[in-house]
Amino acid sequence: MNQNNLYIRAKEILEELLLQADTLLNDHNNLIVPSSLSKEETDTLDIIIETCEQRKAVLTVLITLLSYKIVVPTQDIRKHQANMEGGFSGRTFDTQIITPFMKENGFPAMVESGWLTRSLEQNRPYNLNFPGKITPKKTKTAFLEVLNYIEEKKASANDYLIYLLQKLIIYREEHQVHLIVQPLKDKKVSIQEIIFILEKHFKLCSEVGKARLPVLAVYSIYECIVSELNRYTSKKLQKLESHTSADARSGEIGDVDVLNEDNTPFEGVEIKYGKPITAQMVKDAYEKFKIYPVSRYYLLSTVYSNDEEMEKIEKVIFDISKEHGCQVIVNGLLQTIKYYLRLINDTDKFIEKYAHYVEKDAVIKLEHKRIWNELVSKE
């Protein structure tokens, strides 16, 4: 089976199994249907679901391997890299099929691939003695035991996947958080109040994933201004989904990019959370955009640079302007959003867009969503 046909078949199988899982739950009042799986097996799979929000990579890799086993039954799925003898590229299969499937169905998902996690990307088969530092220990044990059941005890990848999909449907329903915006719209909150809520949202959320929030805020305000300001006539905003890999690999110049009609960069924004902009950061940014006719490049941070560093930054900015012509702007993140909010016709649009991206983005945690709803409800 060639790769294209393999991918097509994998998509078909996943959709078929998801439909089966959903039908089983509907027919049995949302209770998992007893199957041929032993209690030992279901208990092991349950551990993967219990920790799926914190260990999305483990869940993603397991779903990938089980799916591949169904499509290619002869494959030893523990050999998850193509450079292993008898191996295959689990990461490619995940990136092309599994992670998009998880996102589309509202299941816990990685931004790009489970194999970007160091503990899982090691060039070693997933045998019971796999050395990767997967935590907590019970999750690592469960993950490796499932694969051992499949390859050594000839367990059914199909049954395992249907069971996991039933559990994921239930998990999704129990943990789904819809972000609210209506209280803010009803009150017609001021721009200053919007900035206050954003600042509180950034600060109150736990560290894991919170750096993504300012990116979503800036992207949301750019969605508003690109459609309204004359400066961006004939320009387009690069899709947010494309900002899931390092800029050096993706070929993009910032966290948010505005493109010309020919898809060359017109304007870029790099966003830092909790880190002041330094002269070296400006130099590094220049390396990313110097080959393009970029008009402006913003480096925004939630933390201000000190006076000494700003002197160095201003010299670098002057040199870039003289050599390239691009206007580099270093500024505060919230101050920039505040300025743009003053330029758009309806600030409710910004609130709606930000809430939408926080609700849908794969990096954002449930806690981040709940905090937003609490903040909005208090207003």
C-alpha cells in the first residue's frame, strides 16, 4: 500500500471507529460497552485517559500506533522510527493523520505531533525497558504495557482504539468548556477594561501553556485591523495554525505574520511572555526577515527592557533601518493591543475572536478557559 492510500485508509478507519464508539455510547446511555478486553487491559487504558490532559503526547502517540497497526497489521508498532530495522515513521503518520483528527473532534491534542516530546522521540523501540522519562511513572508503564499486549499477546488494536475513543468522547463531554463573552458585550466594557481582563487572564493562568495566550490576543487584534485599516489593503493574515513549529523550520518570520498577495512577508510580530526584549533578540529577528521586503517588524513583550538595554536596542534598530529599511518597533504587548483597539470599529469583535481561539487552541489548558469565564462573569 503506497503512502497516499495508507493515509486515505487510515482516515476512513478512524472515522468508522469513531462512529462505532459514538453509537455504542448512545445505545447504552453513555456507558462504556463491555468488550472482550480484560479488566487488566481496561484499567491500563484508563490510566492513559486519566492523564491525557497533562500527557497529550502519550495519548497521541498511542492513538497513532494503534491506528497504524490496524492499517498495517504486520508492522511492529513499537518500532516507531523509520531508521529502525523494520520501523516506520510514526511522527509523519501522526502529523498527517492523528493530530488533525484529534483536533477536529475536540479531543486532547498536541499542537503538531506527539513525537516532538523528548521523552517519546528517542531512537529506541517502545519495549518494556524503553528509557524515555515519561511521567508520571504509571502513565509510562501503562503506555508500554498496551504496546506489549498488542505485539506480544496479540491483543486487538481495533478493540483498544474503540475503547479509547469511547472514553475520549465521554472525557470531551465532561471537560468541554465554552468560553463566554456576552457579559462583556452586554456591559459594553471600555478598552481599558478589556486590557485589564487580558492582563489578569495572562497572570492568573498556570505557567504551562500561558505563553500562548498573548499570541492569541495579538492574532485576534490583527484579524480585526487587517480587515479594517487601509495599510493592510490587499494583505492577508497568515493562518494561526501554521505557527506551530519553530520559525526556522516553518520559514515564517514571527509569531504573527501579515503577507503580501504573493505570500511574501509584509509585517511580522514576535511575542515574548515574561521576558524583556534584548538587543540580541532584535538581531535574531533580523536574521529571519532580512531577505524579505518587510515593512515593519514588532517585538512585543509583557516585560519592559531596562534603559541600558534599550540604548543597545535602539542602536540595532537604527542599523537595521539603514541597511534594510524595515522599521523595527519594540513595545509593550498590552500597550500595543490597547492602541489597536482604539483603531477598530467594534471592540466586541476582538473579544469574540480571542475567546474563540482560547477555546479552540490545542495548547490552551482547561484551567485557562475556566479562568477566562470566571473573569468575564465577574465583570
